Amino acid sequence: DAIKVLDDGKIVKSLERSNIWRVQTPQGFPFDQILAAHRSLIGNNLADDAAVAEAYGLSIVLVQGLLDNEKITNKEDLEKAMQKHSLKLPDIRVGNGYDVHRFSKGDFVTICGIKIPFSFGLEGHSDADVGLHALTDAILGALGKGDIGEYFPSTDEQWKNASSDIFLKHAGEILSSMNGSVQNLDITIICEEPEISPYRDEMKNNVSAILSISPSRVNVKGKTNETLGFIGRKEG
């Protein structure tokens, strides 16, 4: 910035900047010396420790500062700094999850923890919940923590017919342990049948409850495959 001298709001002189420095705080001094300086100058209107030291006759050496070192003196300074730093981008990560299960004998399917009456079931080692399995993988993927099979392998009998709530909750706990949080979840369930839309709100509420987040951060969409491929043939 250019440095000017003003008189009654009007510029009267421009100063040479080569020997003018903006001094930041905090400033460091030997404690005994700066304490003595402050005590001897009580009542003087001095702007900072450097001004006190100068008036007291102490030798002052400048060191290079940082623009990010913001002076916090009053409430307005603090509010300004908080506003500035809140605009900095946090560590945002995005994960992608995918899961598919074939239809088998049964009279319901479980998707995102909600049982939906249907003419078939879904085949799987656990409850074959494609929604929660995909979400679990998405969170683990965003964290760089592998996939659902590493934590809950289909070869382990303890997960036989297990509720997939357990899997998603575990992924959420790993996220919390890394000081992370869910910003949003967008789930697309692709099938010709059953119809998803009547159960969307229940799914949103259940997922948000498992992860202890607001339902407003969860979205559920149902899509068909326009009768194409194995989904179109209603194989899964």
C-alpha cells in the first residue's frame, strides 16, 4: 500500500516506504526489561510493546513476519478473523459405493434397513442390504480404509444373516475417530421392482439414525434400468 500523510482528510504528503514497516504482534522481549518498561510508562498511550520498549530506550530488532499472523485486540478483530478462516476449504473427501445382489426365494427385501414386501428376497451372506453395503463402502473409500469385505468377510460365520446396520455404524465410527463427519449422502437404488419411492423417507430416517446425522443430509432415489441388462430382466 502507498503511505500518505493527511490533514483534515486531505493528502498533504506521500511517504517513502523503504524505511516504513508495519509491525505485528505478538512481540518478544526479555521479560524483566519489558515489565520494567511498562511499569515506568504507566498512563502513556502507547500502541504496542515495541512502542513501550522504544520509549523506554530498549534496542529493538525487526524480524520478518507473516501476513497470516492477524492481530486480535478486540471483538471486531476476532469476528473478522473467524469469518476469514471459515471461508477456507476444509478437507473434503468423496467416496463411491456400489453393491448388487441377485433375487432369490423370499417375500421381502431389505434396503437401507427397511423391509419392503416383495415376491422375492435378496441372496447374500448377511441381510443383503444393497443400500447400506454401498454406503459403507463409500465412507470407507473416502477415508482410504479399504472396503466392507475387509471388516466383515463373507467367510466369517458371525456375519451370517447379520443386520447391515452394524456395518454402516462401524464405518461411521471409523469416520468419527478420524475427526470426520458426513456432509451428505446421495443413494441411487436401481431396480425394476419393487418401487422405492413409498419407502424413501423411512430409508432416509433410518440411515440418518445409524450415522447420527440429520435426515436433511441424506437423499434416496429410485431408478429403473429401462428393462435393460440383468436388472431389466429382474435378476437382481
